[in-house]
Amino acid sequence: MTLGHALLKAGIGFLFVLQMLPLMIYLERKGSAFIQDRLGPNRAYIPGVGLRLAGVVHTLADVVKLLTKEDLVPKHVNAFHYKLAPALAMFCALAIGAVIPYAHPVSFPDGTVFRVQGIDLDVGILYMLAISSIGVYAVVLAGWASNNKYSQLGGLRASASMISYELSMGLGVIGLLLVYGSVDLNTMVAKQGDLAFGFLPKWGIVVQPIAFLLYCTAAFAETNRNPFDLAEGEAELVAGFHTEYGSFKFALFFMAEYVNIVVQSLVMATMFLGGWQIPGVSHEWLVKPENTALVLKGILGFLAVAGTFIGFRLLAWHKKNRMVWKDERGREGAILAVLLGFGPAITAAAVFLLWTSGLGPSSAAVWTAVIQFLVLVTKALLFCWLFIWVRWTTPRFRYDQLMNLGWRLLLPLGLINVFGTGLLVKAGIL
């Protein structure tokens, strides 16, 4: 493997997930505002320009704030472990994303095969479960090293939650292993391109709906998101395990939570929604140059129509609010309409109309991988929105309810699912 290939694979595993952080923070803020019928962030602006970019500048302001705040280490903490905990949380969150296959391996005419995956492991699912179980040590370590009773209680809650929900998560994965017969994520995605019962895509959510519910519920607990955020319940523990953290170390915990959301969304899209598979479209059909060009032109046409629609909607929003705001935001709607609507629409339409040459085998293979990558990301964004939606619509569980759900409902349900799946596989139904 060349150095360029190695760097590209590293970028696939880490840089893409990091680039999703600003988007997730923006979606969280605007999504919660939409659900609660309020405006959301709209005050921070770029000095000298006056643009608020519909709240995007708030995310940039937070980055500057957290990086420039004084980085204090309280005297009563265990300094080494106190500093290690947030770095460990971020590392574990990013490490899981390294084994996700983002597209079918790209085969070039000279025989070179490039796997669109950070680390190609035959035991990808086992690696994923191992790293996710290690991630809880960051929370436990933060609670213990802070030498604070609220933080210690948060760490203890996180460890108890991990033991409860890792079992359910593992049982959900076992159901998938029985159906697909492999712990390799590439093999699992490839087999989801088959048909179940003769007419449905053999996605995990189709053949293992109970396993999907188990894994999805456990993923909420793993990411410490509402309604399972008992490790940082502010009504009881101030801020839980990160009570003593501020500045950049708090930012690492903050970022690790969103990285976990993105990574778990990618994992669920890979295991339960067919990964990069497009329903009814095989890789062998898509990788043919004429078919790749046809799909790309369809995407360009869709972008042209969607961009035009978005542009007119933003202009209507601009016309409605510019006289109400009576400040720099009066110009913002028109600018956003060009940046997010008409600009992409005109670009897509121009490429569509000026495209005359065909694609070669190499370029078709690369563009096929790009299309499959976009398909996987679209599926993952659906789960990202689910995380946001549940957080802002569901109240937090009590600690005893959290434990009861894990041990008395999800665990027996997982065991029943494994037993039933084994019978169906033995009978040849799955």
C-alpha cells in the first residue's frame, strides 16, 4: 500500500466523522428549536459582515470560546487520569468508525483493489463491540479522577448502564450473525443485497426487527443520550461525570458524544439498512460506465430541482422576516438562497447540460464508490435525526427504570430473539 492510499484510508475512518461534528451540533440546536416551536440560535454573527448564517456562526463561536478559555485543573483531582479521560473518550468514539465499509471495494483495470474503509478487519463487529465496551472507562475514569461525589455517581451509573446494555447489544448482533453467517461487515453488507422472502431487501431491519430494536435502544444508552443520560443527569448530579471539566477537556467530552452518535448511526445503517446497498440496484449493474453516468445524471437533475425549491423557500422566508428583524439579517435570506439553493441548482444543471463525454472503467468505479458513500451517509443521517428527535421528545428515565428495562425486558427479549432466529435459520426460512 502506498503512502497516499494509507493517508486516504485514514481520512475515510477519521476525518469524515470529524467533519460531521459541526453539522450534528447545528442539527441538534435547530432540531430542538423546531420541535419546541422556537427560533433556535440566531444572535452570533461575523463581525464586520453581520451575517448570522441562520445560526451556523454559533457553532464557530463555541469552538473559539472553548479553545480560548483558561484550561484549569482543580487541585483535588488525580491530574493524570483526569486529563486522560476525555482523550480516551474521543479516541474510542473515533476508533469504531475505522471499520465501517463506506462503499464496495474499488477495483481498477490494473488489478488494484482499494477498500473504502479505514481498517479492513475480518472481525469488524467484534472489534466494534470491544472498542465500545472500552469507551465506558473514559466516563468511569473521569468520575473517579475528579474526586467529586456527583462525578463518581455519574461514573458508577455509566458502568452499570454499560453492563446492562452491552449484553442486549451483543444479543442483537448475534441474531444478525446467525442470519448472515459472518462477523465481517463487508460480507454482511454484501449479503444484504439479496432478497428476503423473495421480494424484500435482506436488510437487517427486515430479517431481524427485534435485533434492531435491541441495538437501537442500547445505542442510546451507549451514547449517554436522553432518555438514558443518567451518567450526566443535571437534575440530580449537576453535570455528572464531567462536572469538574471545562475548556478544551469538556469540549472533548462534548465532541465524543456527537462522534458516538455519528458512528453508531453509521453502524446501524451498515447492519440494518443495507449499508451502501441501493435497493434493487446491484453493484455489478451500477459499476458499468453507462449505468454510472445515468445515475449521476439523475442525481444532478434531482439536485437542480431540489436546489431551486430550496432557493424559493429561502426567498419566501427572507421576504417574510426582513421587515421584522430590521438588522443585518434582512440580507441573509437572499444570501442563503444563493448559497444553499440557486447556486447548487445552477451548478448541477450546468454540469447536466454540458456533460457530453462518457466514463471510463476507472472513473466509473470511483464514481460508483462516491454514489454508494452518499447512500450510506443518507441512511446514517436518518438515525442521527432519530437521536435528536428522541432526546427532545422523551423524558429521562429514573435510574431504577433504566436498570429494569435493561435486565428485565431487553435481556430476555434478546435471548428469545436468538433462540427464535436459530430455529428459523435451521428451518431454512432465513
